[in-house]
Amino acid sequence: MSQSNNSEISLGDNVTQPSLGYPNDWPLSAVEKAHIQQIVALHEGNKSAAARDLGVARKTLERKYKEWESEDLSHES
């Protein structure tokens, strides 16, 4: 890694891109599920607060959780 002579970072400096948080090979549905679960956990299970942060209706979160539950049950069979 090279050091610059001042405290400013220029385009020539070796800067790594921050992690985007989810593996590139995950399907969109898995990223969506993980993100929603992370936000709900951040709000200690409060789905109303999580829905506000996500910009969706609480009913949308309930529908997502029901879809995931039915998917999990179908995979167990």
C-alpha cells in the first residue's frame, strides 16, 4: 500500500471498495430475506419499526414472513 504525503485520498491511492454486505452469488430473494431479517433484528423484533425503516407496509413484512415459512415447510417435506 502506498502512502500519500498529505491526509487527502486521491484517485491514485490504493483504496479498497468496502464490502457490500452480501455474497455476489446470492440470489436476490436471499439478499432481500437477509436484509429484512437484519433490520427486524435491529429493531428487536418490532416489525412496524422495521417496516418504516424499509419503506414498506407492515403487511408486506408479514406476507414475506409467511412466504418464507411456507418455503421452509416445503423444503422439509
